[in-house]
Amino acid sequence: MGREIKALREVFETVYHYNVEEFRIPDASSHAAVSKKIDAFVEVNDDSSEDLKIVHYPAIVYFRVIRNLYGQRMCVSLPA
């Protein structure tokens, strides 16, 4: 885990008292693993509008056409 991620995690846990979970994206079937993890995350606490759920995804910049969870096509640009 990079220094920036460790620092961000520390802020979320110590300053805001958020529950933080790390998920490392596997090399094999990465899209399926991420979709499954996000589906499960959304369902936590029955997808209550009272919850603030944050997904932080640092990655290399690239463009790719994918299907989102609802089957719509979209272009995704991931920040460095």
C-alpha cells in the first residue's frame, strides 16, 4: 500500500472515525471481482441513504470502454 493510501486511511479512521476496508484487485477476473465487491458494498446496511460510502481507486491513467453494473456503455478515465 502506498504512502498516500496509508495517509488517507489514517485520516478516515482517526479523524472521521470511518470504518475502512482495503480491497486489492486481483489480476485474474479483475472486472468481475470489482463488480462483485462494489455490489456487496452498496448492499451494506440495506443501501441506506443515511450512509456515506466512499470508494477510492488510485490507478494509472487509461481509457477503456466498459459496461457498468446496469449494462450501459460508458468511457472511463482513471486518474493517476
